[in-house]
Amino acid sequence: MYYLMIIKKKFPLFFLLFIMSSAITCAQNSINFSLHQDFKLLVFGDQLGNRAGTLDLIARVKYEAKDRPLGFVIYGLEYEKALLADPYTRLGSFAGFTFMDIFNDYNFHATSSLGAGFINRKEHTLFSWSASIQLDYFITSSLKISVLNQLTERTDLKVLYGDLKYRYSLFVGLEIRLFGLNKN
């Protein structure tokens, strides 16, 4: 348990250092920030006591590597905070690949990624996996509208209610390019 606490506290720092060192040595593209809201909770709520308008936000910092013919590698950190009846937070990292020129339109990108992290709920901190598909469309050269489809292993439900679930969520949001990293 002690080692889990150390990993949990040092993991974000290690990951940020890894991103920055990779960016300085081999980056060509950019560092982006995105903010997504769970569409279902915002518009409809759910059957678990969370009304329409419930906030469930995911903030992501993402590094985009050098373009290749099909696309580019991405990785980053994400933080999710849901103001549910029992508050829920998740801190994790993710890595994946972005495909460019979907439907022969450079403005449309599709990204598949896998993630790992920790869910914190009711004094429990639990390891969890996630998988996502993100669809982006450029509004300007540095701003994209985005849809994030995510499947998350909800280990918190196993501890709290004895029932491990995999939950699907559809998030909508915006992604902005913070800065480009061009290597001369």
C-alpha cells in the first residue's frame, strides 16, 4: 500500500518530465489542452440520482508527436472530476495514435488511445484502465471541436457495491493548441 501511495504522488511529475524531455528532443507538433463534459449527465442526468446539469469534466494535456504518413503518436495526462452524489475523481495517463485525413479531409482527425490511472472515491484509491476514441474537427488552426468516447473500468463500483462495471461515456468539448514545438 505504501508503494502505491508513492507511485500515485510521483506519477504525474514523472509523466510531465517524460513529456517535456520527449518534446525537446524529438517533437515537431504541439502540446494541446482539452476540456470535455459528459453529454448524458449534462443534458439528461442518470437513474442514479444525478440530475441534468451534473458536471463531469475531463481535462487533458496532450503531446502530439511528429507527423507520419497516416498520422501521429499522442500521449498525455487526464484528470476527471464528476460532481456525482458521491464525488468521483480520476487521474490517469494515456497513449495512442491519431489518424489524419479521415474521409479525405485534413480537418477531421480520429484518435484511439488506451489509458491507466487511479480512481478516488469515498476514501478509496483504486487502479483503473480506460480506452477511448476521440473525433476532432478543426475550427481554426489551433482550436478543435471534439467528441470523446470513453470506456472506463470502474473499480470503485467493485469496492463500494461489489459489482465491477465498465462504463461508457460520451464527452463533448474543445481542444486548443497551447504551443507548437518545432525542431530546427
